Amino acid sequence: MAEAADNQGIGPSPARRWLRRTASSILGAPLVAALLTVPAVPAHAAPPAKAPSGSQTVKVSLDTVSPSAPVKGDTLTVAGTVTNRGKAAITDARVDLRVGPRLDGRTSIDDAAGRSGYTPGSDPAPLGGKYTVKLPKLSSGISQDFKLSVPVGKLGLGDDGVYQIGVSLSGQTSRAHYDQVLGIQRTFLPWQEEERDPRTQLTYLWPLIASPHVTAETGTDDEQTPVFTDDDLADELAPGGRLEQMVSLGSGLPVTWVIDPDLLASVDAMARGYRVKSGDTTVAGKGGAVAKKWLAALEAAVSDDKVVALPFADPDLAAIAHRGKNVSGTLSHLQTATEAAASTVQTVLHVKPSTDFAWPVDGAIDPAIVDVATSAGAHKVIARSDSLQETSGLPYTPTAARPIGGGTTAVVADARLSTAFQGDMSKAGNSTLAVQKFLAQTLALTDQDTDMERSIVVAPQRMPTVAQAQSMARALYALDDDRWTEPLGLADAAEAKPDENATTSVPGSSRYPKKLRAQELPTQAFQDVKSTQAALSKFQVILTQPERVVTPFGNAVNRSMSTSWRGSALEAQQYRDSVRGYLQGLINEVQLISKSDVTLSGRSATIPVTVQNRLLQGVDHLVLRLKSDNATRLRLNDGGAVAEQPIRIAGGHSQSVKFDAAANVNGQVQMTAQLYTEDGTPYGEEMTFTVKVSELTPTVLLVIAGGLLLLVLAGIRMYTQRKRANADGANGDDGDEPGQPSDPAPDTGPESQEASDPGEKVER
């Protein structure tokens, strides 16, 4: 057979064919090894209440079809299991391979895939002969492995195209003593002998996206060690993990990498050292080593490939368009997320990515989604054919690029191929059927009646499981010989010449899938984001090192709008609450210290108010405003009711701010202290306290002064008398006369005659 990849018209080289099949076998090994040998169910196990009957009695699982797309001279091997789901044992059973006629077109493949059961007269006869596996007995509930090997030349394949093959089990039961088909499973076999020209250009997107794991919290060190919500990302990066497999498999495939920069930033942070929340504290993360290894492998894998960077944290464009764009500030977050994408990828992977693409969920679009996508600078929107449905009745699949107005191009991914590997691919039978159908669809697409060179795009699910990724890779490896397809990068696919007959009309909002709309973030989510951003904006202006707060919280705000929150409304709310709560906790670290009531004695006084900064960095650009509710009774500074003082406090310190006050009338005055930013925005909670004014009048002062004078005069008189008495005692004649007793010596010095300072204040 003349291979399309060989321009000389000779057959494929044995080394290349061996490489293709070996890769396919390696990829399929994890699935087949685990599932090819199904443990037997005990014969005495209780059967279902209503056992299957007829051609549904036996379940046939096709775990291996190798090679997936055979060429002339190959031997086709089909292996799997048969399981008796009936109540009776099956005797004289045999497993046969059946080859159906060539299928005409993609719709025929869909119809054939939907068939179940055996239809006499419609299903082809078995090959029979030595290409049969005989099973003397298959008891109820028992599974048995089988393996059929048939030279391709014995299959009776004709012209190039897609053929349906089936594996059936026939036999007899105790209730039906005649030969009958008791189970059948069908799949597809692509067959191409002649070289294809032109081949279909195939663009396969390989997404590297994960759910958010990084909080807004950082360590107190200079590096600001990030804090993760959990250590689950380390499991995905470890050998055998989802992200490790995506890089390992994708490194050998002709794909376009579609990357969320937040994932790169998160893994890079892990490689540098990180902490993980554990109750009310944090512990050291354990994924540093696997993070470094994963980044090195990814950098090597993408070095020669095209990379598309989504906006940071993969914001949900549909949710923004339907529920968030009318909340002020939402679109600006999308813009900053787009701006952060290129720098993040270049910093971590050292490649320049394309940031000109927007990828709504499942490629579903409407005018509002397109408007939001382009508002952030994207000129190419990755849509899907089940959203941008054909209305012109084309008999073929048109090329992906479609101009939709306003200088915007919709790159329309093929819906059948993009959804080929959804579902549970961990079962070998499911994976094999998906791979064979994918190959069949690509060949049928190429065989469509058109001479135009076409570009087809495949946009799979955003976060494939390990099994799904392995199945995707097996299918692409089977196409690696460029037999009827050739790889093309996404940027080139977007620039391909559009088909003038293809629809370019964006569907209206009413056609947006209800299921997808129900998964969107609610409007309240964007209100939460708005309030968090408002608080952050007010907070950052007072900081001497605002970048230590702005960057982690800005990234967390973007993560709050991530597409990955679909289907996880509670987790999304908890994440937003945690971001907002942590920010509010930092804001509260700069506060006024509560005061008890204050008593002022005198006409003038100084009132201190203490501002505390428990942050690790300094604060500035704050103003402390003190207000007297009764300026007639108690005036501040130059006689007004309000006084202000600038605030600048180092991290971990407090500042006592003093306000001069003058009292006019005795009584109580309510005072209010409030911090403000320099633009007049209140900061934190206001603090109130009461000042009790107790003025000393001139009459009272005279009375006090007179009393002090009398005390002084009395002291002088007592001193004079004591001195005279001591002199008389010294001049007495015989000393036998009783003398006057002495006054006791004073135990204190003379009291000060100076009046107390009228500015004294008694507080607390």
C-alpha cells in the first residue's frame, strides 16, 4: 500500500510501523493490563432479578483492536472478554469475528455506533473456520477472555474507507437447544490503501488546566511563601498523576498546548517552597521535587511547539457574559488576567505564547460571550460545531476558521471528535471503542466528497482524566503516519482560508445550552469579587509595600472567576469567602485602640488617641480625625469641632496621637475618632469615647489658696513654739524640774506652695 506520508510511493518502513504500534501498545497497557483479565464471578452468586435474554445475554467487551488502523500485510488482533449475564449456562459457545460492509459517511458511523443486539439478515456472517475461538461452556456470571487473530487479507476489505466489524458469541442454553447469537459488540476499522491527496489538516488541543489550589495568604518571609488550600496538586504532578501523564503523553504528539498560566505559577511556587493549610495553621508542602521535575519535562516538551496561553486562572467567559459583565469592575479583571498570561508563561517556560485565543466552556457561544472574549483583546474564539450549527446543508465538514464579524474569527472545533473521549475511559472496552470511532470519523471526514483542503480542530474537555488522556494519545499515535491527516498548529488553523459556504452566524442567547447556563457562577459571585477588590484598593493605598498584598490578592480574585468552579458552587463560595475573610483580617490589623471615659480638669488639655499597626509592613497616607460632638463645651485645636493628624506607623508598632483641647463649660462631651485615607475614605471602624469636663472656678481657687496660707501660718507658729521650748529646757537650773515635752519631728518637708498645672489630665 502506498502511504500518504511517503512521497515516493513505496510502502511504510518497518521501523516506523513498529514505532507506531509499540507506542499504541504502551499507551493501552495500563488499561488492558488491569481489565483484560476480569476476575470470574462465582457461579453461585445471586443473578439479577431479571436476566438479559436473546442477543443481550452475553456482554462482549473489546479490550484490544491492534493495529487500530491496519495496512496491507498486517494481522488484525481483537481481544477482550465475554461475560454470561444470563441465568443458564451456555454450551458449545464460540466467539466469531464479523466484517460488515463499508460505511458511507459520518452519519452512517453514528447510526452504526448506536446499534445494539443482533439482527438476523442485517448483520454479516462470521468469518468462521480457524478464525473462531471455541468455549465448551460458559456458566452463568462467568467471564472468559478471548483473542482472535486474522490476516487483513482474509477480512474481505474492499475500497478505502470505514468498515464495521463485530465480535459475537453464539451457543446454546438449557432453555434453547439450538445455535443462536447471544451477544455481540461492534466497532470500526479504518482501511486505507491508496495515498490520500489532499489530507485533512488536524489540530488537536492539549489542555493543561487545573482547579485553583493557591490561597491569597502568604508567609511573612521576604519570599512571601505561598499557602495552598491542600496538597492535591502534588498528586497530579507525581508519576502516574493526571498532569504528569498529560505532559508525558503530549510530549510525543503533534498537538497545540493550551495552558492556564495559573497552573504554571502554582507549580513554580511549589518548586520554590510552599505551605499547606492544616486547620488553623500551615505545614510544609511535600510536592517541591515533583513540581521541579514536571516543569523541566514540560519546558522540554513545548520547546519546539506552539503554546496558547489562556487568561490567568481560565476565567469563565460565559458566566462573565451572562451574569458578571454588568457588575462594575468584572471586565477589568478579565483584562488583567489576559495581561498576566504572556508574562507568566514566558517567565516559567521561556517560550512566547499566543494570547489571542478565547475558549468558552464546551465551545458554546452567543453574542454576549463573543463580546466579552474580544473585550480582553482576543480576536479568535474557539467555538464548537454543535454551537455554530450548519444551516446551509453542506454535505461535508467545512474548515474550522470562520469570520464572524468585527475582525473576530471563530475557530470551530468538530463536536464529534472533541467529545470522543468523554465518559469512563478507565474501562478498556470503552477506550478501545472510542479510539476506533475517532479514527473512523477522521477517515470518513477525509473521504467526504470535496477536493478542498480542510483544517479540522479538536478541542477536548478541559481537564481529561488519566484514562481519557491515554485514550486520546492512542488515537493520535494511530494517526502519526500522516495517512489521511496531517498535523497543524492552532494559530495556523485560525489563519486558514475560510469556506465561503460555511455558516458564520453566531447563535442567539436563547440557544445557549440550559445545562451550561445552570453551571455558571451566580451574579452574587461577581458582587463578592467586586467588594473584595474595593476593600483591596482601599487597603493598598496605606501600605508602604503594597505589592506584597496586591499580587497575591489580585491572583486570588482572578481564581474566584475560574471556569473550574462549574459544578462546584459550594467550593467556589468557600474560596471567595476565604479570600475576603483573610483580607478583612489584614485590614483590621490597623486599628484604633479603644479608650475609656476621660476626665479633664482645667480649661486646656491634651487628648491622646492610639493607633495600632500589627502588620509586618509600615502604613502611611492615613489621617486620624477626632471630632467633638459639642464644640461649645469642648473645642479642639484652634477652636473647631474637628481636628486631624497624619499617621505613619512602622510595622508592628503603635502611635499615640495627641490633640489639644480647650474646655468652656463643665459636662460630658462625646468624642469620635476615625481613620481616613488621604482621599477622605473612612478606614476601619470609628471609635467613640466620653470626655468629662470639670472646670475649677476662680472662687474655688481662692478658697484653696486661703486654706493653704492658713496651713503655712500654723506651721510657722508651731515651729516657733518648739524652738522656744527647746531653749527654755537648755537654761533650766537643777534639771530636776519637769521639762516640756518636745513636739515630734516632722516626717515630710514643707509642701510646695505652687498651684498644680491646669493642663493635667487623668485618663483610664
